[in-house]
Amino acid sequence: MSRKKFDIFVGATTGAVKGIKVGATKKETRVKNLLNLSLMTKDDRVSRIAWGDDDEGEILVACGKAERRVKIFDADSGILTHTFSCNMGSGSIIGISRYNGLVLTSVESGIVSLWSSASGKGQELVNAGKNLTSMCHSRVHTNLIATGGNENKVKLYNLEKQKLVFVEKDLPHDWLNLKRPVWTSDVSFLPGTQQIVSVSRNGHIHLFDPRAQRRPVVKMMAPDDTWTSLTTPPKERHIIVGSNMGRMNLIDLRKTGTVLNTYKEFIGGITGISCSTTNPYVASTSFDRYLRMHNIDTKEILKGIYLTSRLTCLIMRSDTTIERGYEDGTEA
């Protein structure tokens, strides 16, 4: 099988995992279900999908809530290679990655665990607190993870020492001297740094430098937006954020933070965003069941692929390229 058999992998509320090869036209685009749909249950919802290695040869898929499972696929062939249950903590898996050859998971109740995919045995590392909604594992400093959630402030943990090393300071009280709510929906590391960027359902976009201070070094506020997801494009100190109202923006976090681009065509709330690291492409999933691809710089929509299922998350190969073709006299 060619390594380029699939460009993008998506997860769905039904438990489906789909591999997509983006073609020059709609007819040339190929979509394949990697699992037998007849074996899906109501509790098989895919909550997270991630690469298992830097070479993008392995896919980690987190499924279920009452009965959580991790499914591991070979990214080249799309074949399921391992599956095991995750019985520590409660709630959906909200973060998944590889750490020291084992599978690292975090769940909504706050338990961060390490699992052997061969034996299915797990070990609790840290408890990040209840109502956790996001965990990001640093690709550079692999012993560090960032977490956040509903009334669960942004935190930084050292996995090797199993120790909390940073927690954000409380937001200032409002004009009535009341505590401001905290609902961090997604966190990520700026590439090559220990700086943490977070977005919230309260409209906040914050950049933290744990080495400098506990308050954000850059902060933005969009009170009318409920941010649900973010990713880091191949631009220094930039992020792309998505909201549950179908808004997606490119944000420049240099100096005070600036909204640069707005990407359109969305109908439903955005559930996942992923960028190529070598080309100016951003892919996104939304509740309207479409996978969309935009040019980061020009804002042009490059592809819109209807996938029948309600989509929850995605990953895109770092070196994905897009060919433009013509279909029925119209560029596809």
C-alpha cells in the first residue's frame, strides 16, 4: 500500500473512523471506513484521534464514555492493529498520545494514565482535576502535558516527576466583584516552546509563558464566541481557532493579539482543526458533517467533502498536498 493512501483521518459520533484520500476532483476523492459499521454501538463515539509517532505511521483513536477503549491503526494500510479498554477514571478520553513507547490518556474526571497496548495494563500518573476537557502533550519537551477544563484552570504537569509545575492565576473579578467563570475548551503548545495557548467557551484566548508569570502574556476576548478547538499553523506565534457557531479565525499572537483571517462556508459548530506543517492548508470538521480544507493565507476554500456522519475530530498528514481539478466545468 502507498504511504499516501490516506491524507486525512476523521472520527465520528457513530464510532466510525474514516480515511480520506483527497483527489483533484470530487470523483477522485476516496473515503474508506476503517471499521465495520455493523459492529458499532451507541457508546463508540470517537472523542479523540492523534498520531502515535512523529513519522505519522500510527493512529491512536479514543472511543466511548461508559466503556472507554483505545484503538490503534496502521496509518499506511488503515488496518486496526490493537485495541484495549481504559478503565481508570470516568468520562470520555479527552487527550491521547504516546509517551516512552506507551499510550498516554486523560479522561474527563482528570485521571492521566499510561497504558501498555500489548497487555492493556495501566498506571495512573497524575490527577488533573475534574471536568477536564483538553490535554496536550508537548512534542518537544515530551515529559510535559498541558491541561484545562470547566472550572479547571490551565495547568502544566511534569510526567516524569508526576508533579504539577504551573497553574494559571485566577482571572480578575468582574465589575460586580464576582468570580469570572473558567471553561477552557482546548489547549496547545506553541511549536518548539513551553508556551501554552488556550481557548475557552467564555470567549477568551490566552497565551501563557510558564517561565515568566502565571497570568497570560497575551490575552484576547471575543465575548460573542464560544471557542471549541484550536491548532497551530506553520506560522510563528499564530493559531487557528474554531467556535461552536461555525466561526474559524487565524490569530496572530505577537504583541497584543490580532485577528487576521476569517474562513467561511461553515454551517455547524467546528469540532476539530488540523494543519499541514509544510503547506498553507487547514482542514476542519463540523457538525454539518463536512470536512473542509482552506488555504490559510488566501482564505479560499479548497475542498468540501460530505461524510454522512457527525464528525468529532481529525488529523491531517503534515505533508498533505492538494491538487485542483475541474468537474462539470467548475473547479472542484
